[in-house]
Amino acid sequence: MAAVTSQEASSSIPAAYHVFLSFRGEDTRKNFTDHLYTALVHAGFRTFRDDDEIARGENINLELQKAIMQSSISIVVFSKNYASSRWCLDELVMILERKRTSKHEVLPVFYDVDPSQVRKQMGTFAEAFARHERRLKAEAGGRSNEWKDKMKQWREALREAADLGGMVLQNQADGHESKFIQKIVLVVEDKLNRTALGVAPFLIGIYPRVKNLNLWLRDGSTDVGMVAICGMGGIGKTTIAKFVYNLNFKRFEGSSFLANIREVSEQPNGLARLQKQLISDILNGRKEKIFNVHEGIVKIRDAVSYKRVLLVLDDVDQVDQLDAILGMRDWFYPGSKIIITTRNEHLLKAHKVYKVHKIEKLDGDESFELFSWHAFGQDHPLEGYMEHSRRIVHHCGGLPLALRVLGSSLSGKGIDIWESALEKLEAIPDGQILRKLKISFDSLQDDHDQNLFLHIACFFVGKDKDCTVKILDGCDFYTMVGIQNLIDRCLLTIDNYKKILMHQLLRDMGREIVRQESPKKPGKRSRLWHHKDSFTVLKEKTGSKTIEGLVLEMHAFKEVNSNEIVLEINALARMYELRLLQLCYVQLSGSYEEFPKRLRWLCWRGFPLESIPSDFPVESLVALDMRYSSLKQVWRGSKFLGLLKILNLSHSHSLAKTPDFSVLPNLETLILKDCTSLLDVHESIGNLDRLVFLNLKDCKNLTKLPLSIIMLKSLETLIISGCSKLDELPTELRKLESLKVFAADGISINQLLATTGEVKSQQALVSMPRRSPEISWVSLPHSLVSLSLADCNLSDDAFPRDFSNLFLLQNLNLSKNPISTLPDFVRGLTGLQTLRLESCTKLQSLVVLSSVKKTDVSDCSSLKRITFQSLLPIKEIAVNRCYNLVEFQYCFKIEPLGEVDTEMINILGLPDLASLENIEVDFANSTLGLFYTETRPIQGLHEYGLFSTFFPGREVPSWFSHRSTGSSLSFTVRSLPNLRVRGINVCSVYAFCDEERDYKLPHPLFARISNKSKGLKWIYGPSCLGVPEDDEVMTWLSHWKLGNQLDCGDEVSVSIFMDVGFEVKECGIKLVYEQENTSNPSQKGVIDGDLSDYEVMTGTYFLCDVISKVYDWSSSDWFNKLNGDSEQTIENEGCRAGQLTVAAAGIGSNDGGGHCRGQKARILVAVFFLSLSSLVLLSLGRKRQATEKEKKK
């Protein structure tokens, strides 16, 4: 057996404690040491002190030695009488011996003593040693060497400890004990550098995903908080839990991370083992014997009831696991936090876990970077691998597990291996990824939900939920409850349009499960979805009774002409259990008597016959979809389809008439969209008591609707848009009492309103016609919730003054109308929530109503001003390509320099203003649209409470007190008699250049002001920029109102950053002072108000709206460049990635500079953000091209 050194052996002892406290009890037990102990415990350090951890009756010397051996660091508190205790001196000897034989840290703390007294044993230390010498002589008798050795050992220990350096109360924190203790805690944190759990490398995109969790863990609440991290397998739930645990566990008095609960609990006595680990973690390593789960529950209750704990339960999938480990919420000490990671959201309800943190998949850029790190060891692919990398990243669908596994497996492989791997992935999923994802499938409680999942994975991803439910209900599934179970297990989602969505890798996992039923013989599988397998089975007639569903898409065979391929119907004859059949442009020959009789869903796009044959077995169908068919009539004669609920014949351009609907008594959905030959609808439609949805859109030859349509008592949606020849409607449409959605685009509305009167329960008029010169407004039903009058040529005088009869209206669309201002009647719509005004090219101003939450004024090319009735509630406003917008209240205001307030002009010290007013500058705006620049007179920009302007100028003005030929400078704030600092003027002179950089900014100009004395930092990127000519130098001049953040003696630095294509020639600053008694609250703005919405790290404020769409920007190289001189990191301060939307806070004014009336608020502006650098460089490129053309001329 190999020998083990003493250091290796001792260092391998597990650390039951973080800190061992050595102190003289009579000196400091009830004051300093007690406060230090409490601070360490509150910081999350398991701390040993002899009067706290050693039970009565135990061998104290052995227990102390054991505690020292099981601690990571010892704090030795030297006080005046420390040396008078032989116990303390023996402790010190043991501590230093532990240090010599291991990595044990020692931190001496000198409390009211000087290190020299300890080192040289002077003063009270000398007196103590004199007493020890007398006592030891007496006790040793004739054994003089023993007491001499003991005295020597103690003296050497004191000298060694004093020489270690340490912390002296008198030299730090001005002798204040509380501040001194906090510094000790920080030193301990630094020395231990605790990272409890290993986390995967390359944590791309993690910061924005942990932001809210991190803030919740630090909210200071005394409630017992519980949150669940939910998501599909491989999405990063455990990684995120580990990350926030490592950031925060030291802030709690106890902590425990129970990993792999699902896996461990399945083992013998697994739950009891988890209980033991939890108790051991919370009780500083103390082992408890647990014989059964019920005993463990009681002991957990006792352990968590007396200290604040952070508890993470990872991969929970059964309620009994929560019952055994978590118990009841009220057992926990106030302020405790509990995090649960799970794929099963449903089980959280039993423990009333209402906070659910759902993990979003990585976006495209994040996915590409993560994959590149694992495949190439850098953040981008090697040359020649770009396209292959894109295909694999697309295949992974933003799933970190897949990106990591596939990237690592292909690392170092040649391009031929990559190509082969891609071909394999398209047919067979990666085994490691599949095993991870299949855990969720295996956890489904019965084969009902498993089969439902497989049906959806093979046939219904992307399909409408309601239609899918009707079809699968017809296949004897309990579809609604099954879908909810799958949602709870994070196996599928439903989007805002009620479409069923499933991650591509989950879909592939389900399909691989089916493929494994018979890998070599597809005809023996239960489901066939791949066109090659389906074609092979039908061509070779190898289908069997096991097949429940089949899809054949002939257009997928790009190498053959699908019209030339004819398959035989009897190839389907042996598929007795076939319920779901989807054929696309398939030609069949033979007798339809051999067609499957138990079909519930038949989707046959491009059906080639003019009518459905009489021997076609359709009696069992629930849904019949024959879009793009050649049908002229649906069938000849009479067929009774008592189960049919959905009939879709859209785009059947030859269809001249509908069937007799009396044979379809249970029809709920009828879609005849774009049946351009349809002349009329059968009168029997009135017999469809269950019809809910009727779509006749673009039936351009339909001239009238049957009178019986008013008998459709269940009809909720009627779409007649595009029926351009429809000149007559039934006169009593008001009898459609269930109608909620009525769409009538592109037809004359006059007849509709004149003949229908009032439709009692109509709730949504989706769209009104293009040609409606005279509208009878009073005929609009009171119950309207949504009204669209887009592109109706409605001018300002076309609307009534009062529209109060539409008191339920929530959504209004007036897009593409020639209005110049918001019609008066809109102000009376107190319930309005959404207002659409896109492409109203004559609209010049807009007052956003207090009730409206979403407004869209995109492409309103004449719009100049947006103001608000009131700021709350939060607004979402789209202003894409509003190129003339100069004022956005609470966000920004742009005005000619001649109109700027005289006081601001004087503050900036602008010279000959008259000459500046006549100069025009190319002006780029980052918030209004892509590649937008124009030439304007010099403008002033108000935003975030700052003011700035751009004008041609080759040097910093002479009146600036501090100037530098570089891009940064530093200074100390000076005081002046009877004056206080109002703010700082910052100036930068820049020009175009071709210099190469090792970084690229997402914005052409940033300025950073750092108050190093206060640990504060402001980073600002103006939304507008003056663009210089090739041979021109531009000056940026700005005023920052930072007076309340600058005091005499503060050390301040200012830095200017410009993107590739620009260089800073010179910069300067000037402090602006004002009289001490000056008060002008109306001028307050964001930067001197509440900046919490912009705080991205502690004390760092980021003022730039253009970056709000960039994921994980706070960890990017360019942000690190901007943040430069900060020593704080995300790891030790926690991520506070800001909500970088256009925001407002502080005290109100109407100057557009970013304020609100005495309340914290935010305006979310849904604009198309872009890199202003790109548009400015494009502008420069265009200028150069124009110059070259001029030279050629």
C-alpha cells in the first residue's frame, strides 16, 4: 500500500466547520467574540467555539483537537489576558501544528493588544508567562525539562502567530468594533474562497437567467420563500440552481444542496439518506441516525427551525420526496429560502409553491457560442466549419445539454466526420441526449399519456390545439387532461395562438422510441411519419395491424415527379388499427372498399378526384381535411357522417357547391377559405346546431349567404373577408347571439350595417372593409371588444364625437387611415387597452391614453410627438421607423439648439450660438429604425436627465478646466466658498479612422464617469450621434447633473469609448457649481433621481436603450471594457443585469428628458433596436461612395 504523508492525510480530513474560534473567554466571550461569532454565522460560515459546540461530559481536549482538525481556518483573538490561559496557549500550539501539516489557514486578530506585545511577550503577556513559570515549576517537581519545553513551545507559538500578520483593531475601522468585525468576515470569505458546487464550464447566457432568482434570494424578506425552477431535461435547471447556490449560500446560517433526488430516492433507503445529508449539512456536519423516513421528518423539523437556511432540492419528480425532505413551510426559520428543480410542475401545487421560474432555451447567438467553446475551444467555429456548425446548432434548438454533448463529441474531428454525424443526427438522435430526455417520458404515470405523447410527437406538433383535441378524443384519448399532464412534465407547450409546440429534440426522442419498436422493419411500428418509411411500406405492401398513424408527403421526394407515382389502395388494407392518415398529393388506384374503416382523421391535401367515391369509408371520421383538392362537389348522393366535427375544403378552387349539411349533425368547424368557384352555401347549414366556426374568406364568387345562417345559435366566429361579390346579407344577423368574431375585410360595410341592425353579443369585429365611405356608427353593437377600421380612408372628420356606446371596447385598429391626430371619440373609450395606428402617414402627434397598455405607431412617418395622459400602468409602444419623432415624453426629446433653454446653453458655455444654429450635421438616431440618418440643424438631446449636443469642432473648448489628448482623465473634486457642485460637463472630440481594434462595441459612443471614492459609476450611450465627414472632426458636449453624488475630495475619472471606425482626439471635463441655496426640483431627472432600474451591478448604472435586446451582455468583452476599473464581479456581487428598456424615474417635468411625477415607473418601448455603429458606418460608407462618384465626374 502506498505511503501517505502526514500533510496529505490531515488535509483529507473533511471540514465540518469553516471557522474555529480561539479566544480568552473572560476577556471577549460576552462582547467582541460573541459579536464576531454571530457575524460569521450570519454570513453562512459554520463556526466552532468551545462553549457552543462541545456537549457536557465529552473529553474537552480531544473534542477541541478534533474541531481544529475539521476546520478550514482558525481565528485567534489575542486579547490582554489571552496568554494567562494555558488552555488558549495549548489551542494555539495545536492550531499552528495543523497549519504546518495541511492547508489550514490562520488569521490572528489583535483585540486591544499590539502584535509586538504578543511577539515579544511584553506587558500582560510577560506577566502571564511569569505566573505560568512559577506554576509549572511547582507542578513539574524535578521534571524541569518538561516545563521548560512547554514554555518554549508557547513562546514560539506566540511569535509565529504574531509574525503571520493579521488584523489589529486600533489600525482598522478607526477602532470601531462593528466595522472591524465586518472586515474580518470579508477576509474570511476571501481566504476560504468557498465554491460549494462544481458548475459546468462556459456558462453562456446564464446571467440574465439567474437575475430574478438572485434578487429574490437577497430580498431580505422574513417570509419562508419557495421557488421552483422548471423546464425540460437538459435545459440547465441544475446548472442554474448550482450557480445561484454558490453565489448565495454564504449569506445564510446553514445551507444544503440535495442533488439527484429522483435518482437517489429510487435506491434502498434513498429518502432516509437524503434526510441524513440535509441534517448533516444544516448541523455543521453532525451525524444523525435515522431509521425511517418518519423519524427523519421530525429531525429535519428540529434542524431547520432555529437558523436561516438555503435549501436546494434538485430533480424532484414525486410528491413523497417533497413530503419527506421539505415537510411543512412553517417549520423553517423566518428568512429561509427553498429552491426546487423539477420537470413536473404539477407536483408543486401540493406544497403551494406558487413561484415558478421557467428556464428559456438559449437564443441563436448564445447557442452558437456555447457549441463553439465545446467544439473548437473558442467562441466561434474554425474556418470551414461554419455551415456545419449552424446546422448542428439549429438541430439542438437552444438546449444546452445537446450543444455541450454534440460539441464535445465532434471536437478535433475532420470535416468528413462532421458531415457523417449530421446525416446520422437527422435519422437517429444522439444516445446520451436521448437518455436524458427520456427520463421525462418514462416518468409519465401510464401508457395513456405515453401514447398521447407519441401521437403528438409524430403527427400533431404545430397543429391547432382545439382541432387536435377533437381528433384525439375521437381516438379514445382523454386528450385535455393528457395534454395538461404533458405540459406539467415540460414535454410540450401551447403558444399564444393555441398551437401545440414541442422542442425538436423531444419530438425526435418520441419518434426514436417508435423507431426502436422495429428498427429494421418500419411496417411493424405503431406510427410512420417519415416519407421514405411510409413510401416503402405502401410500395412494398408491408404494413401491419400495429400501424395507428401514417404520413406520406410526396413533395418531400424532390428527385422524382410525384404525379407519376401511383400507389395501390390495397397497400392500406392490412392496417386494421389505422386511425390517423395524412396524405399530401398522393395518387391511389384501386377499390376504396379496401380503404381503412376506422379512420378518425383523414388529411388528404391535393385530393385528385372531382368527388369522394361512394365506396369511400368516411362514416367514422371526426376530421376531414381536403385542402387544395380537385373536388367539384364533395360527394355524390348522401352519406351520413355522424361523428364528423371538422370539415376543411380550403383552396379547392373547383368546388362549386357545398354538401347537404343535414348529414353532418355534429359539425363544429367548417372552413371553405379561397374556394373561388363557390356560388352559394347550402340552405341546410342552418341545421348545424353545434357549428362554432365558419370561414368563407376570399370566396370571391359567393354572392349571398343563406337566410338560414341566422339559425346558427352556437356560431362564435364568422369570416366573410374578401367575398368581394357578396352584395346581400341576411337582415337578421342580430339573431346570432353567440357571435364573438366577425371579419368583413374588403367588402362594402354599408349593406352590412344597414341590414343587420344590432348584433346582441358580438364581442370582436376583427376587421372592417376597405371601401366604407359612409359608416352607420350607431349600428355597431354595444358588446364589441375589438374593432378594426384599418385602411378605410377615414379622415379626422369621419368619426363621431361620442363613441360611448362601445363601453366594452378593448382593442381598436385605425391603421392606414389619413388621420392627423387621435380622434376625439377614442378618449371616451375608458376600457381601451390596445391601440393600433400603423402607417397613419399623416399622424403628427399622439396622446397615449391612461387605460391603453399597448400602442403601435410604426411607420407613422409624420409623427413628431408622443405624450401621455398618465404614465401608469406600464406602457408598450412600438415606434419603428417614425423618422420625424423628436419628443417622446419621459424618454427623450430632440430639439434645435436655438430652442434649448438658455440656462442649459449657459451651463455648457456654448460660444457664438447664432453661428451654430446655421450649421447642419448628419444625425443618426438609434431608436427609430434601421439605417436611419438625415441632415439637420444642430440638435440638442434630452434623455435620462442628461443634455448633449453634437457640432463640428476640432478641440475641447478652452474654458474646460481638465483636458486630455487621450480618451480619459482623472481629477479630484474641489470645493468653492458658498457653492456646491451641480454636475459635470463632458466634452469629446472625435473623427473617423481606420484603426483596427480587438473589441467591438454595440454602440458608437459611450461615456463613463466613475466616482472612485463612493464606488459609483455611470455609463451612458446617447441614442443620437453627430456623424462627421471624412475630413471633419466632431465635438460631443454633454451636461451630467450629478451634484448630489459628488463631494469635495472625491476622486473621479471620465473615459470616452468609441467603436471601430472612430477615434477620440481629445476629451475634457468642467465641474459646474451653483449657489448652495439653489433649488430647482423641476429640473430633476433620472440621473439624479432613482436609478435602480438601471443598476446592472452594485453602484454601476447603465444608461443606453440600444442594448436592451443583447442577451448576456453583462459578461461580454465590450461590457468588461466599459466597466474597466471595477473590481467587483458578478460572482461576488450577484448579477443585476438591468432592465435596459427606455425607463423613467424621479420627479416630474415635461421636458422629455426622462422623468415621471414623483413615482418610480417604466415605459417599455417595443422598438427595433439595432447597433447604431452599423448604421453610422453605413452612412460613412455611402458618403465615401458619393465622394468617389463626384471625383470621377
